[in-house]
Amino acid sequence: MNTSDVIKKTGIPRQKLYYLEQKGYISPRKIHVGEKAFREFNEVDVQLIQWIWTYLKDGFRYRIAYQKALEKIERINKRDTK
């Protein structure tokens, strides 16, 4: 999924998405086409972004939102594997 698709799906503003990447909270794959590089997000990335954005909108700071998002995804994955 490309950047525009992630923004549409999650509702996160582009600058906040870039900030998450800059701070190391997400690491999308980079696809190089000539001199340009495009970000490619997998479903795990998108799920993480969605939860981080949810917690940011609830007033949590980035680091806490990231931690809570990881915990949420871990709980979901444990539930789904039972």
C-alpha cells in the first residue's frame, strides 16, 4: 500500500505519518524507481499506524501511543491465534 492509500485508509495527516517514520515508530519499505523512492506499507504497518493515530487523537503522546498500539496489536494477534 502506498502513502496516499495509507492516508485514505487511516485518516492520519501526511506530516504525522512522516513524523512516525522519522522517529522510527514505523519503517515502510522503500521502492526505488530511478532517482525517486516510494514508501510501501504492509498490512502490519497500516494496522500499527491506525492504532497509533487512534491513541494520538485520544491525547496520548507519540511514544505512549506507539507503545499502546503495539500492546493492542499483540492482544489482537494472541486472540486471533486461539
